[in-house]
Amino acid sequence: MIEEKTQPETTGSPGDYQPVLIPHPGRGTPVLLEEYRAEGGYRGWEKALREMSPDEVVEEVKAAGLRGRGGAGFPCGAKWGFVPKVPGPKYLACNADESEPGTFKDREIMEVEPHMLVEGVAIASYAIGAGDAFIYIRGEYVTAADRLDAAIAEAERAGLLGSDILGTGVDVRIRVFRGAGAYICGEETALLESLEGRRPMPRSRPPFPAVEGLYRRPTVVNNVETLSNVPHILKNGQAWYQTIGVPPKNTGPKIFCLSGRVNRPGNYELPLGAVTFRELIEEYGGGVPDGRQIKGVLPAGASAPILTADKLDTKLDYDSVQAAGSMLGSASLIVLDETVCIVRAAARMAEFFRHESCGKCTPCREGTAWLHQILVRLEAGRGSEADLDLLMSLSGEISGKVLCALGDFATSPVTATIRQFREDYLEHFKLGRCPYDSWTA
Ligand SMILES: Cc1cc2nc3c(=O)[nH]c(=O)nc-3n(C[C@H](O)[C@H](O)[C@H](O)COP(=O)(O)O)c2cc1C
Ligand code: SF4
């Protein structure tokens, strides 16, 4: 018999914070239905079904202040509220593509807490009036997909999913859709194209998916971590949720994926804004190997501008990181130490975006290839200051002139490193080679 846990007590301070999204660190096996329910699971779903109208669920999530954890930090409840109240099918698509370099938080949720996500998907579907929901998962996440399939089957057998759920007349079906592994599939409209069986090329907007999404029907696309917050909001209430983090705009728990030059890389769940970059790296990540100095931190994988070491005392929440000149994004922090060649790092990120560009827009398709090609040359020491001007102007021809944010993301490693590490570039030109011995092709 498993003992039921009481409602978690949380505070904004990290010391006594008890994780709710990944409460079983280091566990290799999934939490099955019996254990999940014993820990209070599916209470939020039951409460929504029995005590709340769909609109009340939307209002509760709005009041909690939950912002999307997929990257943009868009308010979740507001997005749900955009879904028009029209007859006919509506859909929920859970974005489990998780392809941003350095991001591995959704994987842990899905592999260990599959029922938490299933419950979140069910509640969100009810809130927006969707009878069918899809979890779009990257093909490489085989274990996570298998565990989600098993969790859905378990929930169906228990009458928590399917038709006439718990005798309330509500129907919600959830299916797991395995993608083929491309970064662009995480872009919400490319994801919908892929779900429909086409090449994952982003659509132009408007119309936005909430109005015209999957099969041209109203569709909400939400990230795995976003939806995994929802059961906790419903079960414990929005007032409880607001005690975590920094209200009103940075509430709730956040999983920080820490990697790069740190002693203890991994996922760390903390309230938004509770710690700084430095505290996360030092106290949770065990600092940098061999006591080396930090040169910079990428706060959101390859997609957001790098921050220099003088920004390490910035709090880890959406608004603070933005004020420091970057974006929290999916909060996948990659630490670069003093032995890292920044030009090499920029070239490597440019290579990634070149490879992942879907090719639909000319500035992105051609521009990402040129950015990469030029950076490889500069890294080898064959360049001059004029090349930096060329890279800045080329970036200006891509950013804001393309269909989706991948094009903008592709320019940020280039422009941010030129602005903040210009000396590193100049050193390459002066020496006619890379000054960093650690460089490997
Ligand atoms: C190139 C690109 C890749 C993206 N990859 C992901 C991803 O892997 N997972 C994700 O949740 N959002 C990703 N996004 C953001 C989604 O388009 C979308 O904003 C998000 O799924 C919305 O969920 P949220 O509101 O819950 O954050 C990506 C965006 C772009 C432009
Ligand atoms: S910006 Fe790049 S990835 Fe996005 S639609 Fe255009 S070509 Fe494709």
C-alpha cells in the first residue's frame, strides 16, 4: 500500500523547495498509475471534470500566470482563451519535439512522470473543447513514447480517458505521434504540417493555430513542461501556484537544463527567479571543472544570445534574462568556460541552423549556409574586420525577413558573439589561426 502524500509546501526560496514536476530525481522507471494516484495524481482532472466548467479551467490557469515553457513564454491561459467557441472539432497538440541543443527536461518528465503529462493534456483538452489530443514526440525518444503509450492505456482502462470519462459525458482521446527527428518539427505550424502527413515546413501566420491549426481547425499547441504544470494548478489552486516564483509574471516551477562545462550537468527544478545563473552553476551544477573561469552562458541552447560572465548574477526568470539582453527560452543553459573558442562555438551553432533550416524561405536557406561558411573560415584565422561587418549585414538580411523564428535564432549566435567577443575574432585574424589549443574539428 502506497502512502498518500499531502499537498506540497512550496516557497520562493530554493533551499526548502520541493520539486513537483520531477519529484523523483535519479529514478529510472516510470511512475505508474497506482503510485501517481496515491501521490495525488488525476485529482486536478477529476476536479476539472466534476466541479469546473471549461471556462473556469481557462480562468484558473490564466490567474495562475503560467507562461509557456516551450520557449516564447507566452501566457498559457490567454492562448487557450483565443480558441473560438465554434461548433466542430478542435485539437490539442502537445509539443514533445524537444530538439533545442542542451534541452532535455521534457524527456525526464515523459520518461518518469508520463501520467503527469497525460493528465495535463486531458485538462487542457477539456478547457479548450478538444476531443482529440496528440503528443508529437521526436522519434529518438523511443522510451518516452513507449511509456506515454503505456500510461495512456492505463488511464483509459481506469476510465480516466476515452469516452464518457468518469460518467461525465466528456470524451478525450490522446494519441502519441512519433516524428522523424528534425528541429523544425518543434516549430508549432511545422509540427501541425507533420501531424497532417506533410513535410514539416512552417505556415505563414495569421491565421494562428488557435483559430486555424490542425486540419484547419482551432488547435492549441503547448509544450510538455507547460502542460505538466496544469494538474498542479488545478489540484492546488492558482493561489498556491502564485506562491512559487515571482508573481505576477514569473510564477511557477521551472526545470533548468544545465550542461556544458559544469561538474554536475542535469535537470534542476526550482521556482522561477529563485536563483541566479551563478547560483545554479555553482550550488547545483557543482561549478566549472578545474575551477576554470566562466566565459559565457547560453541561456536557451543555440537560440538565444550568449550572456557574458558579468551577467551571471541575473535571476533566472523570463523578465530578468530579457533585461540582461537575452531570453530564458526553454531554459537550457550551456556553460562555456575560458578554454572555449567562441568563434568555433558560433561556427558550430551556425552549422546546426544551416542543417536544420527547412529551406522554405530564401534568406534562411541561403543565409544560414553563408553564415556557417564564413564562420568556418574566420575560425581558421582567415579573415578581417570587414568579415564581421559582412556577417552583421547578412544577419540583418535574415532576421525578421523569414516565416519562422528559426531564421532569427540562426543569427543570434553570430551577432551576439561579434558584439560581445569581438576581441576573440580579432585574435584569430592577428594570429592567422585559432588561438585555442582545445579546438578540434
Ligand atoms: C525552430 C523552432 C523549434 C522549436 N522547437 C520547440 C520544441 O522542441 N518544443 C517546444 O515546446 N517548442 C518549440 N518551439 C516553440 C513552438 O513553436 C511553440 O511556441 C511552443 O510549442 C508553444 O508551447 P508553449 O506555449 O507551451 O511554450 C520551437 C520554435 C521554433 C521556431
Ligand atoms: S525561417 Fe528557415 S526554417 Fe523557418 S520557414 Fe523559413 S526557411 Fe524554414
